Amino acid sequence: MTDALVRSRVAVTGTLADVLRALDGGALGVALVADANERLVGIFTDGDARRALLSGATLESHVEPHMKRVFVSVPPNAGRAEVLDLMQGRRIDAVPIVDEEGKLRGCHQLHDVLGVQARPNWAVIMAGGRGSRLGSLTRDVPKPMIRVAGRPILERLILHLITYGVRRIYLSIKYLGHVIEDYFGDGSAFGCEIEYLREERPLSTAGALSLLPARPEHPLLVMNGDLVTQANLGEMFDIHAQSGAALTIAVRRYFHTVPFGCVEVEDGQIIDIEEKPTLTRLANAGLYVLDPELLGRIPYNSEFTMPALAADCLARKERVQAFEVADDWIDVGQREQLSQARGETT
């Protein structure tokens, strides 16, 4: 627990004087009232404290009759976009983090959510696909602009990049690209700089990289535009740098349960039987970090894939690093996955 959080805590048996000290010294802009079991039971803002004193309370009055018992909080695994939505929608600058037992675990502050030290790395999001497998859902809206929990997938990705300090972002667009351009503009409204790579024809998962106006000086992050993920991009950049790899590919464990009993046979004799086994493979998660030198291997304005670039690296005996994504990750390519991302199915 941080010092700021400790200083902002007030015991439920405390007084309004304790609240004022917490507001003054806690630096969170809110006093957090917790019971003996560390459960968050109420909050105080400056306004709440002033109203209590104006109503006749004294500095020695107990906090419980005056605290705000109904307040906004989020669980520890809440994503940046969700927290920012709450702050903007409720016009608040602090949101407590509370676990499933109601215990206080932290507090998000608006300036922390918005203000992250900028990284020199660029990012490219491949957002030109039509998403034909989603049928009528993409008739008038490009797949990356489909909304999940009230926000377009592409906006969630951009906010996630900003969370890790990536401020220069290129969007590769084609199908209904004007919808994306009209929504994001130059990125200034989102706290970043956005430019567009306009595909005249489909260039697959890497071809659009040849349209970059210049070669970056630092490793480049490339990601598919249909991902709903909380992947730790900072850790991915770090692992890429530490491994000395030319290319780092994010991977995700994929589990498949065979719906039949399976047998193992040697010389025509069954030696083992396993009922409906679950197979595990590492699947490509659609996130990549590559050294700038690799961009010179991508043919200009031609269809080219990231797996093809990885195969080229392997053929040259260059290191291709795996980065396993342990955080939330969904590839919204079909209606089933979209429903899962929206919380409509389990």
C-alpha cells in the first residue's frame, strides 16, 4: 500500500479532523474510510467535509454519520478504458480500487491515468480489414470500430498504448477508413499523435508497414486492430530489448478439448486410452515488436504478412522471441468472440 493511500485512509471510528488531515496530506483528493477489516465503507471529498461542518458538525464529530456511503469503485483488474470512462462520466478525479471482499487495495487518480511518461517507440495498428466474418455488423462500421462496453475496440487499443507511454500511433486503414479518420482525427483529443497509412488494396498484416513515412529509431510495436487486450506492453518492450531478438511475437495459450476419447497405438495395439483430452498450444496473439531494420525486408505497397517476416528471421538464424500474454486477450474475429468480449457469453 502506497504512502499516499495510507495517509488518505481514515478509520470508521475517526473524526472530521482526521478526514481533513487525510485530505490535506494524502494527495489523493479524497479521504477513504475503512473499517477494522480494511473494507472501504465510505469516502469524503473536500466538498463533503465542508458540507458536514456547515451543517453543524465539529472537528471532533465522528465520520460515520457524514461520510458518503454510495461511491464509485473498481476491481483490481479494471482496465484503463473502464476507469477513464467512470472518471469522465461521473466527473471525478479519484476512483478507489476494491477487491471482491470489499477491501481497499488502491486508488486510481486522473492524472496517473492520463499522464504516463512518453516512450520513444511508435506503434502501428492494422485497422484496414472489413471483418466479413462478422456479417451485417460491419456493413456500415469497420471491424475495429465495433463497440465493446460502450467504446470502439480501436479506441480501447489506442488508450492502452497511451497507458504505456506510446504517443505516436499509425493506423493502417482501408475499408470505411473515413469512419476511423473522422472519429480519431489527429489524435490530439486522445492525448497522442495519430497518422494514417492508407491501403489502396489489402496489404495483410505487415504490408502497410512499407507505407511508413520514415523508419523509426526504436523498436516498433505492431498490433492487429481487432484485439481486446490488457497485455503488458511495457514488459513486452523490455523482454524484446533484453533478449536481443530481431522480432518478438506475443503468444497466448490456446486450449482445445477433443470431444472424443483418444487412443495411443503402437504396432496395432492400443497401449493407452485418454477420455476427451485437452490439448494446449501457443497461438499467435497478433502483437509484435520488431527492430526497425526489419522494415527494409517488407516489399513496398505489396501484400505481406508478419508470419512471413518471422519465417525470414528464422531462415537467417535471427532470434525470434516469444512473449506470453497472461492478461486478458480476445481476438474479436467472429460473433462468438465478440459476444465474449462484450460479456454476453462465458
